[in-house]
Amino acid sequence: MSGDWSFWLREHKGTLLAFAAFVVMFTIYAANHPAGLNANVATTAANKGVLLAIVAMAQTLVVLTSGIDLSVGMVMILANCLASSIVVGSTLTTTIGVVVVLLVGCLCGAINGLIVIFGRLQPIVTTIATGAVYYGAALALRPVPGGDVNTQLADALTGQLPGGVPESLALLLAVVAIVWVPFRRSAIGRAAYAAGSSEVAAYMSGVPVNRAKFVAYTLSGLLASMAGLFVTFITYTGEASAANGNTYTLYSIAAVVLGGVSLFGGSGSAIGAIFGALMFRTIGDLLFVFDVEPLWQPLFQGIVLSAAVCLGAVRLLRIRNRLDLYG
Amino acid sequence: MQGVSKRYGGVRALQDADLVIEAGRIHAVLGENGAGKSTLIKIMAGVVTPDQGRMLLDGKPVSFASPAGASAAGIACIFQELSLIPDLSVADNIAISNPPRHLGLIDRRAQRRMAEEALARAGADNIHPLALVKDLSLSRRQMVEIAKALARKPRILILDEATSALTAADVTKIYGVLKRLRAEGLALLYISHRMHEIAELADECTVFCNGRSVASFAAGTRTDNEIVELMIGREYNAVFPAHKQRAVSGAPPPLEVRHLGWSERLNDISLQVRAGEVIGLGGLDGQGQRELLLALFGVLQGTTGEILIDGRPVTIAGPNVAKRKRIGMALIPEDRKTEGLMLPMSVRDNLSFAALDRLSHWGVVDGAAEQHAVERIVRLLAIRTDGTAVPAGSLSGGNQQKLVIGKWLMMAPRILLLNDPTRGIDVGTKQEMYQLLRELAENGAAILFYSTDYDELIGCCDRVLVMYDGAIRRELIGPEITERALVSSALNIGAEARKAGAPQTAST
Amino acid sequence: MAEVPSAANRSGRVIDKVGSMRRRIDPALAWAFGCIVLVLLIGSLYSSSFLSPQYLLQQLKVASFLGVIATGTMIVVLLGQIDLSVPWVVAVGGMMATAATGWGPLGEAMAIPVGIGCGVALGLVSGVGVAFLRIPSMVVTLATNAVAQGLMIVHTGGFSPQDSSSPAMRFLATGNTVLGIPNAVLVWAVVGTAAVFLLTRTTFGRTVYAIGNRERAAYLSGARTRTVVMMAFALAGGLSALGGVLLAGYASKAAQAMGDPYLLPAIAAVVLGGTSILGGRGSYLGTVAGVILITLLQSILSVMQMPEFGRHVTYGIVIIAMLLIYGRGRRPAE
């Protein structure tokens, strides 16, 4: 059975690298933090990290099917604005509010999926257009920032568990366990991988390509709306900020790439994307810890992203037949 | 299958095709490319639906809306284009259409057992079920493809040119597997154009020509020539232009290779091609012939050894260097649709593409010169096209291949490399191409020519270099080149090597 | 080999001409221009001045900025790639040009070339990543965008840039010389003409289309694919920066995130004009139509006094609808 491990390693190479890189970065960060890693610092960092991680998971699901979702940030904004209106009041109304927000997220994802699958439009242009529509809906709900949210729920999910562990990490684990793992281990999840790896071969093998893509897009919308809910819990308001939406969309792509998920589809894991997201967030914190002026942080973030991206070029060293480069 | 017909736009792929397959027999289907075999198989496998005709399974009419339907009916098909998912493991691929489940999720252990069983049944138990398909060699992938088909416990197994990618050792294994399956009562449909395979395996044969099933007969009741005539629909009279003896000049050969090596696929290759010579590369498929041509053209990285042009050593960094006047090489690649042409672009754009620098001044294309040159080539090669502005994709296979050749003729190459140029081409165009090659040789070109067609090697080449396991094992000169010599050297070298305990082709 | 008789040749040429005329009427182009006419008609219902020459020229002027940027985007899309670095390369163009203006008389004279040059440099970086390192363009240009943003934040100290544009920049962006046509439109016309020439009459352009259609075949035909890809990205960078220079000239200064509103409209304009996002297919005339259509769409939505949310929704729905009409792909079975 020892041979099995080498295959497992091969399959999860990207995810493991992302995990290792994150651990290294975080260790450096924690070791050098001036105030030490106290619970409050950890919680704030975790909240921001988990938020990006959930959006990155949403992006991963679509990227696995060899698509791209440029509307993921806007679905998050839409969910945020919606939540700031309906996730309020008694336990009952709050629960209904949460469910409605999640359903709206699923709907947005499903619309993306239907247009890509049955309209046979390319995901990149489809999601640019649907992103505009979702943003418009968010703007309709919240022309100006405002709204409220059930503070008990919000504090519970953004606070700390006994022992100082940030609650948001538990939330992330729950999302992974409830959404990602069942998807990954199911036949439909594998069908999504197949569709991304080689749609022609998948079709010839009788794999339900359309159904798999539809599920992937819908779940992606669900995750994006979860992220939107989480934003509401952190900020207590709803704000239709296009800049924010675009930023999260682009950051989610960066996280996905850092996490070892192939943009061509068919390989990688949302868990890798999570570590990619956490890595991305940690870069900023690392720069703070090393007293890099805040002014220089975006530049360093960009350079680190460039360096990480160049790692993808390492495969060039192993290419023997140049025709393999030209797909 | 009775009276099955299928059109694709204006092309009639199948017309009133009939086929009867029985359990416990191997039924071979022969025909040239484009004769309709692949379309028939796709209909049987549920990938496309027929326009007319019907399919009867156990005497009852059936029709399949999708590959899943055919699979459920017990028909498994192994296509030429593999249907494996590269990023998934072997076990995932074998169980892809109906994985064993536990609580709604895939049961990995049961899936692995299923995969191991199927791999054993396919004679491929040296392949690990957890290996990723993209890490496997082409030959191994073909074995996995067969295991995948067998895992569905089919009643009818269809193999469409299934041995084309296999190493010699694996081919022998497959023969054993197929015969065992036949004994178990499966009905096997075997498409191939290799006569010796048909002779080895088939019980019955059906010949397809131009979309129709023209003859069905028991194996061994027709001669090879008769079969070929049925396949091409007329009397088989391959006319090869006569070779002229060229005076041996003292000049260094345009192309010389010394101790060329690459990865594990090419081993210490040395050869010479003199001006006016047509040299053939023979041997079984997949012995390094394609890689040799790519290496010469500069496509492979990390080659060892020397390449000499006119006696001077050169470094060919890529096709853009190879085509320069100093070297003057041209390569007609393996797959014209994806490597030779940009199908949506016009005939004119395709023809002028390699020579674009010569047809332009300071980067601006001279339209008149281009049009003139293009029309000259169209006339020269008798390319049948609706004008030069139509997309290249609208031309027939033979004319498309003429475009590829025409593109390179514009560069007036001194060294011409051809990678199986007449595959899938109609017989008429083939004849034109043989004539063209002879003319180019007479004008001083040095031609290196890989072909899977023995008759071509015999008819066109002055010398044939038979390759095995990435090295040149034997050279046949002039009258020595006979089908017998080619076949026996190709197979015997393999047999001798195995007997001597030589290492097999690296097939990890 | 049989010689094709000359009569067949002549008739072949006639068939050529008729065939190419039929093919020249690209359905996407027809739809795009049709929609422009439709939008103009609807607009005229809301406001009588919608069809007036002054208003139309004003629209053309606004469209010019997007038009210049979309030209670069189109070239990259024709290769089968994408350029997500548009937002901050535009900003770099504007900010560096205005910065150069503040460097004395030589700087002021060189402001525009400096701005464009910075864009070309950034484009080259992206180009090297895509062409030589074979990294997907989406990721490379994302990284370039991030680096450009970082550089500009350092440069401006995090504040709004205070430099003003040079008189030349303002002249280009806001002046009217020939026949009252805004200079910006002339700039776009020059850029467009050069682009058309580049794409249709040069080896560079031919290679771009070839790479977009089938990079493998282009490589095996001995084309210098890597150089062409790199140059294409450099060109796109330069054009994005030129757009930024014009924008800065229009507003008399640069602004943070000035390029953000141009990325998605540029891609949408290129695609609406019939250029395939997969590469290899598309004409510049289509991009012109796409740019004008998007600009008019945005204007008509404000003329209709549609609240902001409605504009976004309409914008998105129109793009989807148009693409469903002429931008669809093929079924997997084919």
C-alpha cells in the first residue's frame, strides 16, 4: 500500500504546496508579531481570511469545470445587501432571512449555469454581464449603505469560541464539511472535474456534463451568498460597493491560482483555494509585521502574486516536446 | 444494422449500411478513412443518431439517445480518440459512468476493486489504479481504455483502431485478451486497416467503401488484393512513378544526422539523406519515427547528437529557424487539421502563411505577390477549391493535405520531412502526391518520409530505414524493399529483441 | 499532374468575389449596427436632441476613450487571450503623463510618450509571462494589474494625484480642430486605421489571427509566435495607457482607480462586435460598433433617467441577449 501514498501526493500536489506555503508564512507572521498572537488579533485576521476563503471556494467550483466566474463578487454584494434587510428580528425571521439569502445565491449561480450550458456562451462574458445585473439588483436594494442585521447571530459567528479560537474558522470548517466534501466525493462532483479536464472525453464516456456544470455553478452561487452573509455579520450593514465586488472577484482568482487549482479546469481542490486565500491575506499582515510602510504593501502584494504565478512556469523546465506547450 | 444512413451537412457519411454481428465471433470492418466505419460505430455507441435505418439488438429494434443508452444496452466502444479524462485516476476513469456508491458518495474502495478486476481482465495488471491518466504513456492509456470498456461487462465490444497506439508487446497481449473474450461469448467488432491483424484475429469481415457496406465474407476467403479493390472500389493499380538513378555528387548531403538521441524515445540515430533521395522510415507504429521528424525540425527540446546541413553542424531551435533559407527544411505534420492548417482561415491565408516573410516588405504583406503565388500553387497542385477566399475547413481531406504541402512548397524547401502524409487521403490524391514527391526529388530535394503504408514505402523510396525502439535497426536499399522484408524486419526485430532479453520500449 | 484549364481559373476568381462579398456581411456586425440604430431611435423618443449632431459628436468623443482601450483589448482577444490589467495600466498612463508634465518643460513635451511608454513596458511584462513562461494570460495580467496598482499607490503617496495634464493632453482630449470634430475622435480614428492596417495587411496581423485560430499550426509553420504574442500585449498596454492619457487630458488630471470602469466595457464591446472570445475571428469594424453601442446604451439609460440600478441591469441583459443571438458556441457532439 505504500505505493498508494505517492499517487495521493501526486493528485493533491497543488493543495499541499499551498498548505505548506501558508503554514510557513503564518509561522513567520505569528513569530514576529509585536503584540504576540492574541485572540483578538487572530479573530480579526481570521474573519478577513475566511471571507476571502469562501469566495475563493465559490470561484473554485466554477474554475474546476474550466469556466471562470467574474460575477462572484457581485453575488456576494447582492447577498450582503439583501441580508442587511431581511436577516433581522426574531429567531424565526432571521432564519427565514438566512435561507432566502442562500436561495438567492443559488438562483444567481443557477442563472449563470443555465446561460453557459444552454446558451453555450463563454463563461467569461456571461459572468461579466450577469455580474452587472446582480450588482444592479444590489443597488436597487441598497441605494445607500444602511440596513441592519441580527446582532446576536453576527457576533456569534464573528467572535470567538471558548479557548480563543476564532468562530469564523469553525464556520469555514462547517462550510467545507457540508458543501465541499460531499460535492467532491459524489459522482456529480467527479463529473464536474471530468467536464473541466476534457469535456469531449467526458461526453463520450457518458458523464452528465450539463448536470455537473449546473450543480457547480449553483453551489458557487450558494457559497458566494454565504460570503455575502458573512460580510453583513462583520460590518453590520449592507453596501452596494462595486469596487469591493470587483476586488473580491479578482482576489478570488488570485487565491484559486495560488491554491494550485488549474485555470484550465479538471484539477485542484477548494481546500487548496482556501489556503491560497489565507496566504493572500497573510501577505498583507506579514508586510505589516515587518514594518513595511502601508504605502508599499499593495506593491509587495502584487510582486508576491507575480512570483507565485511564475511558479506555474516551472513546468516549462520539464517540457521535452514543445508541441505540448501549444495545446 | 439495417439500411443505416447519416449525413453531415452536404456530406453523406453512411448510405444504406448493413452489418450483422454474432456472439462469440470477431467481426472485422475494413475500409479507407472516410468510408463510413467511424460513423457507423458512433451510431452503435449512441454518440450520434442515424437519419435512416434501424438497429436490432437480439432481433428487437433499439435506438440510443446518448452514449449512456448504448452502454446500458451492453454495447461498449473503444474509440480512436480516447475517452479518458486526463486529470482523473485510472480507477476513476474505469468507473466513470456508473461508480459504486455508498450513502450517495462514491465508494472508493469498491471502485478500486472494480478497477483492478477490469485491468486484470484487459491484461493490464501492471497499471496502478490510482495513477493519473495524464501521467501514463499513450500505450498504457489505450490499455486503460480497454479495461474501462470491459468493466461495464458488455455483450458487444467495439474496437476502433484500438491497437494504433500500442507498443508491440501490448499488441500481443491484446490479441490474447480478445481471443479470450471471444471464447467467453462476447461479440467483438474490430476496425483496423492492418491486414496482418485481421488475418490473426477475424472470423468475419465486412468492407466499407464510400459510406456503403460493399461486401461481407468469412475471413480467409478473399485475397489481400481483392480486399483492397473492394476498399477502393476499383481495380487496384497503384502506379508509382519510376525511380531515376541520380548521379552521386561529391557535395556533402543536405541532411546528415549523427548520434541523435532524445529522452528515451530516440536512441543514437545516424542517417544521411542525399539530394534527390527519398528515404522512408519504416517499422511498427510508435517506434520513434514521428519523434525523429520532430527532432529534426527543432520541436523537441534536449536532443543530443548532431544535425549537419550541407556538412555543417547546425542548431535548430525551432521551426522558424528550420525554415530559413540556410537550412531550408519543411515538415508536413501528422495531423493536418490541428497542426498543418488553421481551418477557419482562408485557403489563401493558409497557403501563404509559412512564406509570409518572403511575400512582404518590412512586415507589410504584398497582396498582389501573395495572390499570384497562391494561385500558382493552387494550379500546380490542382487543388480543388471554390476560390482562394473560402475557409480551408471547407475542402476535402485530400485537398487540405495539398494545402499543407502547398504552403511549404512556397518556401522551395531543400529538405522535406513528411509525417504520414497520405493518411486518410483518397487514392486519386495519393497518386498525385507520389508524382509530386518524385518531381521534387528529381529537382534536388532531400526527402525523409514516414509512412504506415507499406506500398508507399516500396513504391516511393530509394532506401527505407526500419526503426524499432527509437533506433534504426535495418536499412533496406532499392530492390531489397519488399513488403515481406518490411513486415518481417519490423516484426522480427521486435521478436529478436525480446528473445535476446533486450529492454522493452519505455512504456511507463 | 493535370493542369487546371484557364477558364476554370477565371470563373474561380468570379466565384471568389461573390463569395467574399456574401461572407463580408458578418451577422454579428449586422446585429451590432442594427442595435445601434435601434438605440438611437429609442433615444430620440425620449429626447428630441438625442439625434442632434452635437449630441452624437459628444457621444463619439466619450466613445473614443473606450474605443482606444478596446482596440488593445481586441488584439489580445484575437490571440485567444485576455488582458485584465486594463484598469491600472490606464491609470498608469494618466498618472505618469501628468507626473511628467510636472517635470519641467522637457517633461511636459514628453508627457504623452512617457505615459504610453509606461503602458508599453507593463504590457511587455505581461507579454513575456504569457508568451515565454506560458502562464495563462488571465493570471499574468491580473498580477501585472496588481503590480501597476502598487506602483501607483507608492507614486501618489496614497492620495489623489495632484499633477495636472499638459496642454497637449488637454488639446487631444477636449479640442476640436478639423470641421468641429473632437480631437479625441480623430485620435481614435488614427488608432483604428492603424489597427485595421496592422491586422489585415501585415504579417503581424496575419500571425495574430493564426495564433488565435490554431497556435500549434502557426508554430509548426515557422511563425515567430512568441514574439508576436509579446508584441501584442505590449501594444495593448500602450493603447490602454493612451486611453489613460486621454482621460487625464479630459479631466485635466488623473484620478485613483480611473481605469476601473473601462475593463468590463472594453471586453463587452469587443465581444459584442463579433470578435470571438476564443480568438481567431473578428473584425475591427465590429469593435467600433461594439464601442459605440455600449456608449450609446450608457447614454440612453441616463437620458431615460433610469435610476442607476436599472442601468446596470439593462446593460447586463442587453449583452446576454445580443450574445445569445450571435455569439453562441457549438454543441459538444459536433
